[in-house]
Amino acid sequence: MILKKATVLVVDDDPDVLTAVKLLLKTEVQEVITDKNPENLNWLLQKNQVDILLLDMNFNSAINTGNEGIYWLRKVKEWKPNLCVIMITAYGDIDLAVRSLKEGANDFVVKPWHNEKLLETVTDLLEKKDGGKSTKSAKSKGSTMILGESEAMDDIFHKVNKIAPTDANILILGENGTGKDLMAKAIHERSLRADKPFVKVDVGALTDTLFESELFGHKKGAFTDAREDRPGRFEDAHGGTLFLDEIGNITLQQQAKLLTVLQNRQVTRLGTNKPMDIDIRLICATNVPLSELANENRFRKDLVYRINTVEITMPPLRKRNNDIVLIAKHFAAQYATKYLKPAMDFDASAVTKLKSYHYPGNVRELQYTIERAVIMADDPTLKADDLIFSALESGMDEKVSLENENIQLSELEKNAILRVIEKHNGNITRAAKELGLTRTALYRRLSKYDI
């Protein structure tokens, strides 16, 4: 549907909101209908052919449910199941707004909104209603590119478009190599903090002695080698986004310190008693499943709730079959340019091999595989023999899914790690790269197998 032909109904008990929306939309749509009383909703929907409803989350009404917006949303979905609904919420009601999505709302906007964002939201919903595809701007806006045309990634992009402009805390889940750090950066670039710092910390690699100093900062003389004042990562990220990677691997003691800072929104540098206010948007990531993360013996549930206003689960590459060749071609073009090679393509045998492999190392493993192939290839058309996958899976049937892995895989993984480390004379960095892992992930496997 064309925006100019749309009828928009706005129901909010704040007259200033009604005026602001009407002024914004009156030149963009065919008609804007406003009302302060949600009890008129049924009558308004019967009387008018409404295309989009903007509905407030909170009303001073006699219903007194504590979340009147959810009540009226349910009613609207009974009366008009297919009506597009955008919830209007304040920052403090982000949790309710996220809940409204589960109740059937199509999107939400946070007061005070940016006019361009509200117009974009309305336009996108109308295009989707008209049979058009949902926007893919999550893939292209900003400098961070995340490729994907699969249904799994479409769901992710749709979710990101909703939550990125808010300040909601986000927990990104997924296996190693699925692109959790790229997604965190992409969310920041689509947020209202995009022109502020994006600070990444691999908290899983911090020792207890470094944890507080690195995150909260220290004063000169606070400990040995503290030769000058140093701000922590929270201060560095002030006004912007703080990304805590490998959050599932921090100790219970570290969790307690982190929780205190997040609750108080203040940090105190080591060596001083003076707290400082911080303003950050928090994004965390882990490869630990949420069910394990919520185990009180390993991770505090109150911290899980604090960091997990909204969660995004990055799908493994084996569940994104439609994206594999697309991503492979992107890396082929990237590394052909980097290594001064001619434009690279894949023949039918290479495409078949790419699609049949199950990628335990996910996108990262595919990236390293294509890089090796581009470097070693003598021909601009890559063939199946040019694609050599990670040594971790040597000897396995490439079509075996990870869902069916058993105890034999553990032995195979351990032996593969030992062979690769021996090959590189104990150089962990080189071994991790050949295995398609990060150094941190390889260290975890060394610990797992007591190597």
C-alpha cells in the first residue's frame, strides 16, 4: 500500500502525542484519526477503514490492569486480527513493549521518537502489508555488513530493525563463528547512539585481577604497576554501546561486581570511593545455551534478567543453507582484492561441496576456507578440490549433522587439536586459525580435554 493512501488511527491519552503524530503524518498519509480514549477503539475501527493503529502502552483508565496497552492490544486483535499495530511506549516500559510483540503487535516506537524512524516504521509495515518484502536495512545501514537471504536471517533482521533504535539490553546467543560480534556492531550502527563509541570487551578472557581494572578503571597507585589514572571500558563507552563478549564465562564473583554496576548505573575506579554515573547501552554475547546460563550454580539468574531484555539467537551456518554460496562469494571477492587475484567464482562441484558441508566452525570456518582457497588457487574458477575444510572434521562424513554427534566426535576433536598444535610446534595462534577457532575457544577446548 502507498503511504499517501493510508488511514492511520492514533490512540493515546496524551494530547501532546496526538498533536505531534498528526502534524507529522498529515502530509504523508491520506487521513490521521486521533482519540484520547481507548474505549472508543471498537467504534472507531468499525466506522473507519484503518490501515495502521498507533496505540499507547499506558492509559489512565478504569480498567487498571497495570498494562492497559496489552489489554487493548488483545481486544484489537480479537476485533481486527490482521490490523497492523504499532505500540507507543516510554523508555521505562521497554519490557512491556517487547511483550507486546509476543501478543501480536507489529512494532513499537519509544517516546520521544525520531520522526524519520516513525515514518520508516509506518512505511515498512504498509509495504509488508501490501505484499512487499520487509526491509533489509539491517544488512546495509552502517559499515558492518551481515549477509543473508535465508528465512532464519530474515527473522533476525526483522527483530534487529525493531530493537536497535531502543536502549534495551540485548543478549546475543549462538555457536562460535556465527557472527555475534558483527551483529552487536550492526545493532550499534542502527541505534540512536551510532555516533557515540562502540566498545568491545572479551570478558571471558579477563582474570579476576584484571576484571575490575579493565571494566571500571583505576587511580594511580591503586595497585602495583598502576602508574597513572586510567578509565575503564564503562567510561570509554559512556554515551554509546558496551559489548561484553563471552559473558557466559565470567566467574560468580565477577558477575556480582558487574550486576552492582548495571543496577546502580555507576562505576567506581579502583583506588577511589567516588562513584561516576555511566550512560551505556549494553549488549552481551555468549555461546553458552540460555538454559545453562540460567543455572544458579554457574550464572546468577538476576544477572541473566538484567542483560536479557531481548535475546537474539544467531543461527548456525548449517541451518542457513541458502546463505552459504552468497557468503562464500563475498569472501572470495574480498580476498581476491586483498591478495591481488583476478575475480573468483565457483564451479558446480565447488557449490555442491559448499552446500553439503556442515560447518562446525560456522561463518568463521567458511571465511578461512575461502581465504585459503583464494591464496592457493591457480585458476579464477574455484573447484571442489580447492576447498579444504577445517582439520577438526577430518575423517568424518561431511554430510553428518552436528545434531547427531556422539562420544566418538569428542575423541576425533581432541586428536585433531593435538595434531594441529603439534604441526605448529605449540603455536596456539596458528593452530587456532587452522582449526577455524578463536584463541579463547581453543583454550577452552584444551581445558575441556585436559591437553
